[in-house]
Amino acid sequence: MRVKKNKKVSQKPNILLIVENSEVDFFKQYFNDYLLRKYGVSVKCESSGAGNKCEITNFGKMNKRIQRAIGKEGFKAVFLMIDLKTKCFTSESTHTCLVELKNEYLPKYKIDKALKNQFYLFVVCNEIESWFLTIDKDTNSVHKDHKKELMKFLKVNSEPQIVQKMIKELRSGTYELDFSKNSSLQYFIEKLQEYNANP
């Protein structure tokens, strides 16, 4: 599927994106504007929890939030994003296959039948940090330690520094994301466009 760029759209967000807490800064400070500017997709992003507590697997809470966003707040769709290697709810990553994770968790989000088609559980393979590597790597390998590689590349010492340094470098134009170098990022943008275009 060829991605169309620079489509004129309303500034009002059509899609709610719920992410793991550590990823909110990247979306709010950079990626939301990038999606609107480059692909014509308007997104509102929010954290799954508060106080640095990830609640993506708090299925009751997430069900209510998803249904309120679609049914009462008028979003065309809600995307719930989780990394395959997430440690959001455990100290160790528990899955090696995104289909396996999706098949396990999707039935636990019990969305009303009338709204079900407007909900999408998106699993990033393996971590959102792999998207950052498209600035330098012509690869789609999912077997690397993305965070370690990025800390070395960006000359930083911690995970929060990765996000802030990446935002700074992307904003300044030093680097640019390239969705064609990562199938997970490419698929994410295509799915957003698909839901964004639905009436």
C-alpha cells in the first residue's frame, strides 16, 4: 500500500492513541505534528495511566476509556499501542510473537459490538525505539537491543535521554524518520490512515 503524503485535514484529532507512559513525550512533542504534516492524520495521544503507572492491562479501565472516547467524545477510532517487549506490567518481557500477544490480549478488551470496529490493538515489534533507528539503519531487524544501540548512537546514558535527544534532533532536521525502513512503523501509519479516512 502506497502512503499518500501532505493531505489537507482538519486540525481536530480523529484518532485517540493510548500508549505506554514512557512513549507519551515522543508523540506529544513530535510525532503527532509529524503525522499531521506528512500523512494527513490527526491524532490525540494520552498515557494509559498516571504517576508513571502503566495500565494497558487494566482491562476494565481501558474498556471504559475506549468506549467513552468513541461513543461520547466522537473519535473515529482508538488505537491502544503496546510494545512486544513491553515491561509495562511485569519486570520481564513475556512474548516473542506479536500475533501471540495480540491474540491473548485482544479478547480481554470487551468493547461494545457497535463500537468494536473502531478499536485497534497495535503491537509494536519489538519496541517503539526501533522506529528511531530508521534515521540511521537500513534494516528491519527485530533481534537487536534497540535502546542500547540508540544510547550508543545518540551518545546518551539513559532511556529518557533517548527520547528527548531524538525529539531535539528530529525537530532540528538533523535526522528524519523513514517509515519505509521499518515494517512496523510503516504498517502503523497505514492503519492510522485507513481509520482516519473512514466516515
